[in-house]
Amino acid sequence: MFRPKVPTNPTPTGLVVPLTVEPTAVVRHSPPPTPVAQTSTRPAVRLTPGTALALVGGGTAVVLVVGAVLVSMLLAVAISGVSVAVCAVVLRSLLASERTHR
């Protein structure tokens, strides 16, 4: 079942040689072992007031950092847009004054 299947290729005479099939061995499996209840080797997670405070502080820090990054990216896009708009107005003004002075 897991062996590669090689396609039959025609020989130069035009005859097709069939692929020989090897019989596979029959494997008999023993019955699965009965499940045994496993005890947990890890202790349960216990939150003390200090660890809870550290988790809240860490979460707050992450939110503040992500917020600062997103706001700075938005600000960068806004400043780029304003600078492109100012350049467009200046170019328009230069082209308009070029036409009127001729």
C-alpha cells in the first residue's frame, strides 16, 4: 500500500510490460492496552496577588506599546499625505504662473 507505483512504460517495440505485484505480509495486531488513568505531574497554576499584578502590568505595557506604534504609523501616513498635497499645490501654482507670464 505504501510502496511507490511505477507506471508501465512502453518498450521501443511497442509492447507494454505489466508491473509485477508483490504480495504484502499480513500483520496481526494485538489488542490495545486498557487505558490507565494518568495523574498530572504538573502542579496547578496558582495566581498570587503579586503575579496577577505583574500580569496586569505587563498587559497594560503591551497595549500601550502597540497603541503608540499604531498611532505613530497613522501620524506618518498623515504627514506624508499632507506633504504630497502641499507639493501638488506648489506645482500647480508654478505651472499656472508659467502660463500667465508668457
